[in-house]
Amino acid sequence: MSRHPGLVDDARLCVTELVTNAHRHTRTPLIGVHVAVNRKRVTVAVSDDGGPAGTALARPLRTDDEQEHGRGLVLVESLALAWGTGGGGERHPGRTVVWFTLGRPGATA
């Protein structure tokens, strides 16, 4: 992240939110964090074994400002250029992945 000092705080907050969600909402024994950095963007993927329903939240829940919990994905959505969820694919078979990308708007990879 030394190439992107202006993104460190946003990345730290988003990673904390996604890891906290994986810890609270799954029984996974291992939470994985993978970071890819290029000249213009940073992409982070957090993987887990999935929750009781087998998948992570697919979209952020809208909450009021007084609510203490449930704003993590709303924060991620507001800070990230893009974010999403999916299966782990070949790299993480059977796992759920939530990812986000930070960078300058309009920057291409």
C-alpha cells in the first residue's frame, strides 16, 4: 500500500468490516485476506467458509444513523469504486468471497 498512501485508512476500515462480518456471521475456522495492488488500484478479497445460510450478504442493508450494527457493507459500498460477493472459484473452492476495489475514480487498471 506504499504506492497508495491516501487509500490506507479506507482499506483498513473496509478490511475490518469484512473480516468482522465473516467472524460474526460464519463458523469458519479460517478467514483469508488477499490483496492485489497495481499502479492505480487496490483490490482486497476476504474469504470464509460461508454462514449458516451458506452465503454472505449479497447487498448492503440500509440502516438508520442510530443503529449500532449493520452498516459495514454500507461503508464498504460508499468507499469502494466497486465491490461484490461470489464463490471462491478455483482459488478458494467452497468458500465465500467478498471483495472491494479502491482507487481514483476513472482510473483503469
